[in-house]
Amino acid sequence: MLDRSLLSGLLAGLFSVSLWGSLPLLRQLTDLPALMTSVVALGTAAVVAWLSARVVGEPQGWRPAGGLGYWLGGVGALVAALYFYFAALAWGEPARVTLVTYLWPVAFVVAANALTGRRVSLRVLLGMGIAFAGVSPLVLGDAPSGAETPLGAYAFGLVSGCAWAAFSVYLRQRGAIPFRGYARMFAQAAGVALALRLVLGGGLTAPLGADWLAPVLIGAGPYGIAFMTWGVALRKGPAGLIGVLTYMVPVISATLLILAGLTEPEPALLLAGAAVVAGAVLTQLGEAQPGPGVVERAPDAAGSASARVPIARASPEKTSE
């Protein structure tokens, strides 16, 4: 039986992945363009991270390492991950798009192994095969009436997943980042997204009400509060079980969308969800677990598999929509 500390960590982990799983549903509540949604969400996340630093009394003075790696693997990958995911969610059926996006934990394992000089194991290849085999009927099969998803939406979801993998690889190599570091990164990413919005000819005006509220909730919840509760989960919860919880994000997303009446519980969706979770878990079997006292952080709301990687081992956007 779990003691109170382990139980509190487990509940914190469940709360975090639930927030990450709510992101596709929240995206359906706003008609803001994808870039503008990214600007508002990232800006809100920056404020939440800054407030978190003030609450915990985090010292000032932290500065990012900078350089091309920071701007491409950190800020750039974060902007790409959010923009392509939000665009895919607006373009296609959200549960299907989310499952394709969440192939990214498998891609992260492959990239991380390659960068550390480790050979990709048969277990990882098998996990990739299971995940892709499960998603293929979803992409190629017939969708429920009125829920057609163009190949472009799947492509955007896949690009978002690759960006999350890149972000995760960057964070793994970078190591621990304080709340002020995340606040700075989120704020810079919001600035980049805003600049792209203006350069591409988009305006700053939009309807008021839920169109603004939903992106604020995305930034405050999946990209804000979830960081703090995930930190509690990693410090107090059972490491192996907490790591597996991250792979439940697409399942939670699909469940919420079904309950909201935005997605039909089709067999192909259920099969793909089971395959993505099974493939991702399989790729992580045998990975080293953090020892006592090792503190880890997760990147975002999107629910990051790389959050399981101990900072002690650290040398994408992630760790990663």
C-alpha cells in the first residue's frame, strides 16, 4: 500500500497528465488562429512560471546558455510544437491528430540513443513498429461521418511531434532549468510567435470572450500549473508508474473529446490509442530509473516522456501538444 507521500505524488502526476490531456478540448473552444493561440498560451505560461519562481523564492540571475542550440532546439522547437499542433487540431479531427502527434516519445528515444552513441535496440524498433501499425488504420481508414481529417492535418501533427522530440532532446542535454528559465523561454517563444504572426500578415484583433479565455487556460494549465504539480509527482511519486502516466495523455484527450461529443468512439481510435501507449511504454522498458533525491522537471503540457530521464544522466521541444 502506498504511503501518504507516494500517494500525493501519484495524485499530482494524475492531475498533471489530466491537464495535458485537456489541451485538445480547450483548443476546440477558441477560433483564434494557431499562431495567435500560441502567443497567448506561451505568454500566459511565462507569467505562471514567473509567479511560481516568486512563490518558491527562486533566486534571480539565471541566464540561458544561449547560442544556436537554445534558439533552435529550445525556443524554436517550442514555437513549432505549439503552432503545428494547434493548426492540426483546428484542421482535423482532434483525437486522431493527437494520437499521431503522440508518436513523438518514440522518436525521442531513438534520437536520444543516437546522440549518446547508443545503438537503437530491438525493443525500441519493436515499440516503434507497434505504434505506427496501430496508427496506420486511423490515418488511412474511413473516418466517422463529418469528421474527415485531411492528410495535411496528420502531417502537421507529425511535425509537431518531431518538434516536441527536438525540444525534449534539448532539455535533456541542457539539464535542470529553474522556473525563471522556463519563464524566459516561454516569453521569448511568445515573442517569436507574435513576430511570425505579424510578418505573415495576421492582425492582433479577435473576438473577445472564450476565444481569449481558452488560450489563457491552455497556458495557465497544461503549460503552467502542470509544471508545478509534475515536479511534486517526480519528487514524491513512484518513479516507474509516474513515467508510464505520461503515455496516457492521448487516451485522456480522446476520452474528454468523446465525453464532450466532439469525437465518436470508433474502433480505429481505440486501437490506435492502445498501440501508441503500448509502443511508447515498450521503448522505455529497461530505461534507468532516477535514484532517491534526484529531481526532474517536465517541459510542458503536452506531457513529456522525457521527463522520466534523470537530470543526473542529462548531458525534443522536451524533456515535450
